[in-house]
Amino acid sequence: MRFGTIKPNNNLILIIFAKQNLGMQFKNPEILWGLLLLIIPILVHLFQLRRFKKTPFTNVKMLQKVVASSRKSKSIKKLLLLCTRLLLFTAIIIAFAQPFFANKTALLKKETVIYIDNSFSMQAKKGNVSLLEKTIQTLLKEAPSNQKLSLFTNNTIYRNNTLKEIQSNLLKLPFSSNQLTLNEITLKANTLFSNTYDTQKNLVLISDFQTTNNSNHKTDSISKIEKHYIKVKSSENINISIDSLYVDKNMGDNLELKVILSNYGGVENIPLSVYNNEKLIAKLATDFNGDKITSVAFTVPNNKEILGKITLNDSGLDYDNQFYFSINKKEKINVLVIGLDTNYLSRIYTEDEFNFESTSINKLNYSVLASQNLIVLNELEQIPSVLQQALITFSQNGGSIVVIPNNNAQKNNYNAVLSNFGIVISNKTTNNQEITTINFDHPLYTSVFDKKVTNFQYPKANQSFEIKSKLPSILSYANGTSFLTGKKGIYMFTSPLSGNFSNFKNSPLIVPTFYKMGVESLQQEDLYSSLGTNEVIDVAITLPKDEILKITKENIEFIPQQQPFLNKVTLTFNGQPSEDGVYSIKNKNETLKYISFNYPRTESNLTYYNLKQLNATSKNNSITDLFEALEKDNSINELWKWFVILALLFALIEIGIQKYLK
């Protein structure tokens, strides 16, 4: 038996006891000093003064025999009484010291933080309810309802509340598209714990521990937290997901769209429904034939407004059973060619997608520059100073410029403009060179090539300008110098394209190169975007000062980041919106176009971590088992009642000795 001084609020002493694996401990050990008082009855017993009473007897021999017998019996009786009283007072003193047995952590102050995974993968079913609903119901039933704790999910935090106080919020907890990694969970939990060192910090993490592309389950650097992992499992591990959608064929009046679906242990075929707004426009049948991925195609009218939604019904996750897309009437892109009159550009920029105009430098109407999206300087010998300033302003307002130099271009004159874009013309060469290198990773050629082409007929140029620029090369000669360089907003060829200077205009590359330059000058919206991405689109509108565009869907409305230019407004969706669907882009009450968002499909793949791969204090498959174990670890077995009973027992023994032992 060991003891020391413990006061109810003295945390330091509690830690000293808790860090030692002690046996019996005392709540009020200072009372045990009272045991020293037991020496008093012992001393009294040893040195007490005896008084003798004279008793006359007729027979002295008889008297001596009685006296000897009485002294012996009285000595035994008094010794028994002394032991009984010592044990009685010892039991009383120990009872007031309040002895108990407890584990080494039971005396520490506890801090509990609970993480509940409410990502979409928790939509998997456990019986007739989702894993999230089952988790919350079990937690409210098994965890202490009146104990203060902190609780957080992927998108909400509740600090220092009891489960009873936040019960209604937990029962209505929505699913979140955000999925935290294990390190992020631990770091976030650490902000909810106090900075005191004398507490036991318990992090209870309840999740299905899904493995996704962004999962990071490395060991965290915070070692003072006791981590308890609870893995919840669904009844069936099946799911069918609508993964993506793209335009497969442009058939003039119609577009053929192809839907990609994934199957994770689900059925072999499932019907799909395609809606335009609320109107059913197609019913599709899918057949996986034992494969994990399949596709199915359907057609929609081309260049007509479509507010699309594709749906399926399976017993797996719900969030990936619908897919939104939108098709707007295409806004024509304004292209102006200044300089040499060439037919090949007019054949690329057709009137179904572009408003094409070509003019000589002498007939240029400077007032139309601001309304253009793309300006092509086609082999001008020199660029007038007025046009130089207009081009700089045009670029600052979001316009795109393509420069095709003239063979007799005045270097200093060109550099007055090009230096503003990080391009400087140095020398002119007359070597006959092949254009052999294509930068397939450049954004200009995104989705242009199905694979990297290596065996095509190389175009040539016999005269070119050497340039100095930090802009990326798009097409290069065999010696590594640039034939076409630039990025979105500014592109420059280093050789004339007319006459015998180059045969590039006869190359298959000329159409996708100039077409993509024109298309990206006005950023059109795709069929859909993924939530959480930094989506950028342009709206061809001139807004009056102080007016803004709004994004709306039913009862949702927000203002995205936007930058107005003279002929367009650029919208940037940085983390907005947070809910999938088809949204309207509005100027006041006028709907300009539509844009669709879908949740990323990262959680549709139903693969999970084995808890053996992770480091934790405890690993469980049951919320009930964990909280029973924590309660057992924190339990204190108080013994003072037993010592009170012992004291009463010794008191009865003393009475019995007094009464019956003669």
C-alpha cells in the first residue's frame, strides 16, 4: 500500500499517481497521519496503573488460586480488546481517507474530440440506413450524453458541447463532398484540444477509411494524442457511378454525347434516364458484360439550349447517381485580321462559330478593336504607333493577339510592341529548316491529339526570325529554336506563312493551331465542371459600371469572382458553388447562359484501408466496444464503504468480547 497527498484540484499530484501503476490509492491520504494516534492506547495498555481491591477470604490458599486465574484471563481479554479497538480505529481512519483502486489514466482529466466522417462514401447502406445515420444513432446511444467534448466533421465543428446539446444537429448532419485526409483530421483535432500537459487527450475517429486518390494516411507528428479508430462497414460493397460525359461526334444538326459509367460489384445492366430540364428526352440501357467500365451514347440537338440531367437508380452511393450538363447557344467569337489578305484564315474561322473580318492597315477602323476577341497581325511590315498602343490596351482588356511577321518586318518597330509581352526579335536567318517538334503538353493542343504523333510530314520554313523569350515554345525547328511561341493572350510565329517562305499553311497543323487560338480567346463553358476546381469562363457582354453578374439555382445565389473587360466578363469559380446542379448566370433578371457542376467521383471507388496499416492507440469495428473500454479504463473502485463495514464489525466484536468473554 502506498499513499501520498492528493487534493481534489491538485492536478500535479494526480499525474504523479496516474503515471505510477499503483495499487490502493487514497483521496484524502493526509488523514492517514491519524494512524500515529494508535500508539496512545498501546502505551496505555503497557503502562496503565492497576488498583487492587481487598477481598476477605477464609482460606488463603483458595485466594491465591483465584487471583492467579483472574490475572491471566484479564490479560487475554484486554489484549483482545486492544487489538479490536486498534483495528476499529484503523478502519475508521482509512475509511475517512477514502481508499480506491484505479488504472493509471483514471485520475487524469480527460479531453475528448470526436471526428465523424460525413463524406459521400458514408452513404453506403448498413441495413436500411446509411453508415452516417447508423454511426450517429449508435454514438448518441453509447457515448456519455452529458460529458463535455468537441466534435467535428469534414465541414462543421462543435466546440465544448455535450452530445445532448448538439443531438438535433447531428441527426440532420448532411453529407459533404470534402474528404479530409488522416493528417488533416489529426491537425484539425489538435486545434480543438487545450494546451495543458496534464490531461489525457482522446481523439475518436469514426470513418469507413476509404482509399481515394487524395488520401494521405502517413503517420502524423502529434504523438500526445491517444487515437482510437473505429471502422464502420456497409452491408454490401456495391456501387454504380456515372463518371463523365463528353461530345463523341458533331453531326451538324445533332451532337452525339457519350456517358461513361463505372461498376464496383454492382449489377450487370441498369437503365439510364436523360432529361432536358424536367422533360425526359432519352431512355438508355447499359450492359457491363463483366467489365468495370462501360459507355452509352445518345444524341441532342446541336447549338440549342439544353439543361441536362442523367440519372440512374442503384443500391450503392446516392451522390453519383445523377450527372448534370448544359449546352448553351454558342456565342460567336470576333476575329479581326489586320494586314495581308489571305483565304486560309477565312476558311478556318467560319461564320457558324466566328464573326470574321479582314482589313488592311490603311483601312483599319480603330473603334472596332475593343469589340474583338482575337486580332491577327498578318505580315505587317511595320506596326503604327497608334496601333501599338491600341494593341497593348486590347491585351490588358483580355483580348488575344497573334503575330505573323513580314519578311521585311522592321525589328525595332515590332519590338516596341512585343517587348510588352516578353518577346524580343534579335536576328533574321535564311536557313531551310524543318518544323519537327510539337509541344503536346501546351494548353493550345489540349484534346487536339489522341496520341503523340511522330511520323507526320514535317512542314518547312526557309526564312525566320530568332527571338528571345521566356514564353513556352509550341512548335520548334530541328535545331531547337521556336517556330511558334506564346501562351493564351499572345502568340508569335517566327516566319511568314505566305508565299514560299513557309509551307506551314499546307500542313495539317494549321487548322487546329489557329482554331484553338480563336476558341480560347473567348473561354466557352464546357458541358460540365467539377466542384472544387478553379473553373474560368467568359461571358460576351459589356456591363455598365458597378453592375455585376450573379449565379443562381433555386434558393442558392452567389456572386463569383469576376473581371469586366470592354467586350466580355471573365468569371472565376474558386471553390464555389458547393452543391451540384445546373446554375444560371444572370445579369439582373436576364439569364445569359447556364453552367453545370458535378461532384468529383473520387469516392465512387469502394476500396478501403485495413486498420492494421494504420498507427493508433486502439482499433475497433464497434462504437459500443470502444466506449465500454474507455469507461472501464476510467472507472474508480471506491473501498471506503468496506472499511466502514469493517469498523462496524470490529465494534460488534468488541461488544461480544466485553459481554461474553469472562
